[in-house]
Amino acid sequence: MLLELKNLKVEIDNRTVIDDISFGVEPGQGIGLVGESGSGKTITSLAIMGLLPKSAKIADGEILFEGQDLLKKSKQDHRKLLGNDIAMIFQNPMTALDPLMRVGKQIAEVIQVHNPKISKIELKSRVLEIIKQSKLPDPEQTAKKYPHEMSGGQRQRIVIAMAIANEPKLLIADECTTALDATVQFQIINLLQELKGKMALIFISHSPGVVKTIADNIGVMHKGSIVEYGKSEELLSNPTHPHTKMLLSSLPERAVKGQPFLL
């Protein structure tokens, strides 16, 4: 097991926001976490990354990465894993990118942090290779652009490029298709599907319809807990929990003409 959460409990200002979360991710496997806003999806991912806000604390449980409990590691040792073995795609590319720095330089910095002895020639080659891998045109010209010179979908690909720059073992994608139009969303999903074969993937979304295209297993979150977990096809075709049924009833393809559209 690459990553395993055991009975994770997170508190913010002494209020439980994540309670008894348990699931595991194998190498090359895709796991989906779905649920409405505020259900605890992002807090779960930030706990894995060690990026919880100062007001939050992990009250109980374990986060095992390759058998080692991340909660027992020092901040320095945990930080060494970030961007190297574990990476995250944040949901808003505009806040994830430095508006005053060319995107190629931002990708290069991610590589240099974990490979300080890399040569300039090798670094440039690696940056251009990653930009190409992220399905962006003309890597040379793209690397010279600032974030404001790119579309929302292009900026999201740069954020993905930064996340995969050091070929992590685990990639966490936090609602990375939000606010993108349907065509670009489809392209990003296809890119993540390709990456899943090379690394484990935790895909977070409020939409079961998006998650089902990537995830082997899906966990449905509600009020800080996983209320249903199972194989994607089985869970989506035969849900047992009322909240899962409610989420699925909101999918456009399940809407029935003349009947109320349930949210």
C-alpha cells in the first residue's frame, strides 16, 4: 500500500471537521473523493500534505506513506516529500502561480528544490519536456509566458506540470477542473488518466460524473466522514447511502423531463 489513512480525525478550533477517515491507495491506482462543498475533501488532502491551517490539528489516526507515519515525521522531513514523492494540484491556478514570474521559471524552481545539483542544460530540457507532457503547444514559447498571458486551461496545465515535475509517487488533484469549460475539462481529465498509469492519484471533486472517469474506487464524503466507499462502477450503479443517492440524482444525465431536478 502506497498511502493509507487510518481513522484520521482533524479538529479546527476544537470542532471535529474530519472524523474516522480510512482508505488506502495502491501504486498506479485512482481514488475519488466526492461530496458537496464543506464535506471535508480538501481538509483531508491538506492533512496528507501537512498543509493544514494553524487553527487545525490532527487529533487522532495515522497517515502512512510507504509504511511510515507522516504524522511522526519532523516538519523538515515531511517537507522533503512534498513536490517530490507527494504532489498536489490546487484548484485555483491563478492563486497557485506567481503572476510576476514566467511559468518556465516556476516549473524550474520546483525541480531545483529537490535537485540542487542539476545542470542548467538538463534543467531547461526537463522543463520543456514536462511542458510538452502537459499537452501545451510550443514548449519554448510557453515557458517564456507569464500566467496572465495564458488561458485558464493552459494555466491549469502549468500547475499540473509543476506537480509532476519530479515524477511523484502520489498525485492529489483537488477539484482541478472547477471553473473550466467542458472541452478543457475533458482534456484535463484525459491528461490525468494518462498520468494515473505512472503514479497513484487521489482525485477530489463534488461531481460523481467527473470522478467516475478516473477513479477505480470512490469514497463519498458527508459532514467530515466517508459515508460510502467501494468500486466505482458498483457504487455509482448501486448506491446504498441516501447521500450518495442524492449526489447521483443531481447528475444531468439522470434528470427526467417533467420531474423535479433534485440537488
